[in-house]
Amino acid sequence: GAREALVGQLAATLQTVGKDARIQVQFDPARVRRYRLIGYENRDIEDRRFRDDTVDAGEVGSGQCSTALYEMELIDSPAGEFGNDLGAVFVRYRNSETGQIEEISRPLAGTLIRRRTIEEDPRFFLAAGAARFAEWLRQSEHARDASLRQIQDVLDRVSGALPLDQSVRDLAVVRGDDIRQSLRKA
């Protein structure tokens, strides 16, 4: 673990490309009835303060990425209108070279809503599986119907789809007995 932290992630730690990085998603109320951001409770910035550059946000290193998962309840659209945008995504950060604030925005395409399989999109299922596991660990009301066995099955299949990714394999081999023992010690 120490080798991975010191060697594998050293470049990202030493070379910051964006400071005070933040992301905001604005959903179109005509398409999205309600939504929930999964995780990031400790990093939440109020919508009205998104463009307040005095608010501290996160740093992004070279080669790093961050994933935000949302659970959404969509409003039914008339036939043929599922291609309409769901909203927009905004990314705002201070460029570490120039010191200037930069903002990028992109539409959130309605075509993102589609059936997926682990084989065609294993990284999506990795993020969803890790989030579900975190919800299960903290005994969230949103994971009431989840079992550790279901979560492990998904992560095992993701590990099979990404055989060269050691961090995925490490997450997939976590077993319920190990977790329960760790939780008892804490």
C-alpha cells in the first residue's frame, strides 16, 4: 500500500494541474424529477456558492480523475424524445500555471441513459459497485435491499473484465468476514 501511494501516485501528487476544483450538475426539471448525489457529503458546496472562488475546494493532480455518481428519477418523455439533454455539467478550477479561474460546461446528454453491461462498461460498474459497498458499510437507508454477496458478485465480474487492474482485484477480494472483523475492532 505504501509503495502504491508513494510511487504509483507520486506524479499526481507533485504535479497539480487544477486548484479549488469543483463540479456542479444542473438537472433540467422537465427531465429529472429528483436526484441524489452519492457520496461527497463532506465536500458539498451549496449551489449558490459554486462560483464563489473564496470557497475552498479540491486539488486535481496530473493523471487523476474523480467520479460523481447520481441516482436519478426521470420524468417520462414522449416517444422519441429521450435524446434531449438532462441538464448541464460545470467544472470550475484555478489553473495552477496561470492562476486564472477557468470554467468548462457541457450538456448532459439524454443518450447517457441506456442499458449497460459489465463487459461493455466495467468502469461504470466499478464506480457503482464501490459506491454501493460504501452505502452498505455505513448502513445507509439506500442500501437496505443490498447484500454483501450481491455487491461481491458485481465486483468479481468487474475484476474479470479488468484483469490487469490490481486495485480492482484488491477491492473484489474483500470478503464479508474480513469486513465484519474489521468493523468489530474499530
